[in-house]
Amino acid sequence: MVSRFSFVEEALDNLRVYDVTPGEVWEALHSGRRIIRHLGDDVMIVYAATRRGRRLAVLLAEAGHDDNDWDVLSARDLSDREAKRFEEALGGWRG
């Protein structure tokens, strides 16, 4: 089943704080190289890289509409520690 993603208005404000563009979030969410971690039934974080290699953590909450509809809440660069684990988990892939 395909997931659908939406940007809530607060997310756009959060993206500006972390200097992340909606396009970068879109690339990360649709990357073939990503790690998805569920933080509960309705919240998840996606660790992924953009086409230019920027590594992001994208926080999502399940939208109330349908299954597999997700609202983007925020996105930020991976910390050094997260980036290292991300690379290790993907077998040294660097974007």
C-alpha cells in the first residue's frame, strides 16, 4: 500500500527553522534508501537522504483521514551519531 504525505502549516514553519525545504523532505520520503522507525501506532520518523546527499530525520503523524495518510510535522539534519548509524544500517551507502 502506498503512503500519502501532506505538509501541515506548522510543519512548514518548522522546516524554515531547520532550513529544510519541502522538496528535500519529499525526496527523503520517496528515497529508496531510507529507514522507517515507528514511535507508536500513529507516529513515525523517517531517516533518509536527499538526492544531493543531505541526511534528514522527518517526523510524521498519521492523519485522521485514512490509513497510510501521514502529516509531515518537522524535519531536520541527522546528528553525527544518527548519520553514522544510518550509513552503517545501509551498508555504508552515502547518498
